[in-house]
Amino acid sequence: MQVKISDDATESEAQAIAEALATHFEDDITLVVDGGETVSSATYDGTRQDESTDPVEDDLGPTEREEALREEIAEILEGGPEKYKEQLPEEGKLFVRDRIDLWFGDDFLFEDGKFAEFDADDQLPADGLITGAAEFEGRDLHFMANDYTVKRGSMAAKGVEKFLRMQQRALKTGRPVLYLMDSSGGRIDQQTGFFANREGIGKFYYNHSMLSGRVPQICVLYGPCIAGAAYTPVFADFTVMVRDMSAMAIASPRMVEMVTGEEISLEELGGPDIHAQHSGSADLIADDEEHARELVAQLISYLPDNADEDPPQTSGTAPKRSPEGIDSVVPEKPNKGYDMFDVIERVVDAGSTLELRPEYGKEIITSFARIDGRPIGVIANQPAQRAGAIFPDAAEKAAQFIWTCDAYNIPLLYLCDTPGFMAGSGVEKEGILEQGKKMIYATSSATVPKQSVVVRKAYGAGIYAMSGPAYDPESTIGLPSGEIAIMGPEAAINAVYARKLSEIDDEDERQQKEQELREAYREDIDIHRMASEVVVDDIVPPSDLRTELTNRFAFYETVEKDLPDKKHGTIL
């Protein structure tokens, strides 16, 4: 590069200028004067301006300002007053920071809003609510956790703001949300500014609704969740309660007594047994804090991060028991009970089942499982419970499970052995038609691959609810024990031939005629007749059922189904 300078520079000044320019422009420099005469030059030696051959000693460390900040953070991490922390072991609870360490350990990523209410006159570290992100079982997720040592985990303005931000960010990232709940509800003495506001505590449930079916929401209860705090568990896709520790109710026992006069304990009002056996609001019950983590680790393994993704697959394993025993498990007599799990464990991968709401609506099994490593949702009638008849609570449980599996792209396997929906005044009062409608609607609307197996009885509207041929399954297959009919032989013969049979005076003759009619009816509803009429796609040897389902789920895993163009259905 040639650079012109004034001719009054001395020789040494010109040399210094040339060397400086060579280093600055990283190029060879020639200096000339007005007449074009060269007065100096310098060659670029490749050394950058910011390079130094001499090591620089850096003896700088944290400042007093940084040290003060760390002390403030340490104080926040200590949580609420020590006297409340000392009460936790008596209740079998971990301090919230220890709980977070149990869940995430070194996979904790960051916390938001740590300094919330830092300037408050009262001691309110993080305003009693911790929010952030972590890696859990190899999956990134958002989380929140109440600090029970701060005002009993109650919610107020800053904590509400943190909760809402966490939910809104989950909508952006498309990652699961974990709620570790231990809250007594809204902080009544501070309700102005967060209760009914547009961005107040009520927005929790709006956001829950927007997240529903978009990303998995999993809630674990560690203590009494009362009033508004009790809605987060029921809005979540999955709820885990910890025995002898957690409860949820719309009002506290004291409030219940004030309003109704009823004296009742919190355990009797909303403990784990109440919600596992009666309300159906608890999907799983954990024995302790460690068990709760184990259950959620198993649960999330079946779920995708969001509704746009497929559930994670694993390498398949052989079933716990040989499929060759299936036909021996299913009794020949249609009215004899047996445990459907004896069939399931001969079909799915060993150790892959996770039954949800096992104590509620026991006539239907709702369980996650895997077939050859592929997550599926199993909806199976349970003949060991009231002959597998579908009761209102079982129908409601099945409908919600089907709906959830469909939301997160989990294929469905129906194992049908039911006399149909239960009849009688009791179930009518409990809404058998309404709940049965929901189950049929969920089955009809599910767009994931569905496989329906007629294991034995498929009577009445039971075949509809269990995704029979009219409900767009990818396949309807039967085992040789299968029957499909409006009703069973005994009920059918009584309904159609009762009068004619009553006209036969001789008892032996009447019994013989009745037996002949039953056998003729049974031939008409036998699975072979259904296959001959192409009602079902195939009759499968029971020993081949696992292989058959493996192949069918694999073949149809990319199937796409469209629903009619509408805003939404009217069935809820």
C-alpha cells in the first residue's frame, strides 16, 4: 500500500509512521512525498494489533458488589423462617430447594424471578414461588414449585406474575410443564392486584386451557391445595398425589364447616383416596417424594414434548409372558371372569405398562404401554370387575384417556370384552348416557391409529365405545373366542322367545328348546360369522396377536385422518 505524507517529516518519523500503518492496515506500506519519491517503507510481519507476545497477569476477582449479590442470593435460597422449615420433616416433606435438587440435581438450568419481593418488609423469598427450567430424564421442561415455608405456599402478585410468565413461555417453546404444588391458595390479605385482574390468578386457568393438548402438563401435589390452588391439578393432563401428605379441595374443612355445618378432616374431604377412588381426579398415587419422581419419570417417557411431535420410541423387549398362553387365559364361557392384564402382559413389552386411575372406574383399564418399543394407549374392558360392563365412571375415565392420547399422538389399542353399558336406575342417575356419549365421541374423534381387538364379548353399544368397525379403526380383528351381538344369548332368547317358551308346559322340553335357541343364536354372533360377512378384518390365532399388532401399528404409524371442517363439537 502506498501512502503520501508531507515532505517535512524526518527519516525516523517517516519510519515510525510506516511501521504503525503496516500494523494498523495489516499490509506492506510505502511512504512517498509529493514528487513521488519514496522516503520510507515497512513490511507487515503478520502480527495482529490485539496480539501480544508478553503474557498479561490477570489478578482480578469478584468485587465486593458481586460478593454482596451472592450473599443476597444465598439468603433467598434459604427460604422462609427457620421455624417453618423445621416443621417440614414432621410432615414428611422436603424443603422446596431440596425437592428441586431431588428432581433435577445438576440438570437444573436456571431460575426466573428469584428476587421477587426482595424489598418487601415481610420475609417473602422469591414470593414463595420458584419458576425456571431444567432437564429431566433427558427432556427440557419448564417447572414451578411452591415454597411452603413462605406463607404456606400461598400466591400473591409477584408469584402470580412468575407463574403466568412460565406458562406463556411454555406456549412459545413447546416444552412440557411440571407443577410441584404445595399451596394454600391465594394470599387473602394481599388479594387486590392479583385476584380478578386480566393478568391475575384467574389467568392461570386460561393459560392451562391454552396449554391443554399443546404441551404435556404434569402436576404433583405435596400438600394441601385449597380453593384456586386446587384447579391447577385438575387442569393438568396428569395429576400425582403423595400419600399421607397431599390433598385438594374447593374449600378447607374450616370453610366447609362454616358453610354447611359439616365437620370433616382434610383427608376425608380431599385426600388421595377420595380423588383416586371417587372423584377420579388423581391419576397416580405416590408413596413418598422419591416415588412421585419415579412415577413422573415413567409417565413422561410415553409423551412427546408437544402436539407437533411423535412420542419417543425405545428398543422393544419381549412380553413378560408368552403370547402362546392368551387362549388359555380367555375362558370359553362368556360369563366367566378373568383378569385382562393376563392378556395385556402377553401382548406388550415387559415392564412397559403404566395404568392411570386404577382405582376409579375399574371396569375399564386405561394404561400406557409399549409394543416393540412403540408407545400406545390401552383401553381394555376388565371382566374381573363387574363382568366388564361399562359404568358411568369407567366411561368418563376412558373418554378422557382417549382424548389425551389423541392430543399427544399416541396410538390406541382397544381390547374388547364387555356385555355393554350397564343398565338400571342407579346408573341412569349417574349419567350413563351422558358419560357413554363422551366415550363414543372421543373414540369417534380420535385421529391417531387405532386397533380394535374383539377378545370375547362385544355386546350392545360396547362395540361402539371400543372402536368397533363403524368407528374408523385401522383394523378390527378378532380372537376365536370373540362374539359380536346386540346382546348375549341369555338376554336375547329371553327378549325374543320368552312368551313361546312359557307356553311349553314340560320343563325338560322347555329347557331343551331354550338350549337349542341359544346355540343357534351363538352361531349367528360367532366371530367366524362376522369374518365371513367381512364385519371384522381377520380372525387371529391368539399366539400371534402380539406379532399381528406390532405389524399393524408399524404399518399405520404415518396414517393421517381429517375431521370435518368445524369450529369444534358440542360434546364435552
